[in-house]
Amino acid sequence: MKINEFDVTPEKIKGRTVEEIVVTDKAVVIKFKDGTFLDIYLDQHGALKTSTKIS
């Protein structure tokens, strides 16, 4: 399975209001009020990764 990598830039999330934050031992997920998500996580090799879904 191919892994997609995403560039998350501050300009894309600047000014959005945080609705919820979930923290686990391997990930942080931030949900913004407009439906945008920012994921920060460790992959299966322990490398730090980010992904986002912008509404």
C-alpha cells in the first residue's frame, strides 16, 4: 500500500478555532470548528509525520 505524505503549513491553519484535541501515546489529533483536522503521529518506524484534512 502506498503511503501519502502531506505538507502541513501554518498558513493553512492560521486563524482557525480549535474545537477538540485528542492525545494518545503515538498521536495528537486537532479538530478545528470548521471541520479541518490536523494529525501529528508516529508511523510504524517511529518517524514523526503530519497529515491534514482541510474543509
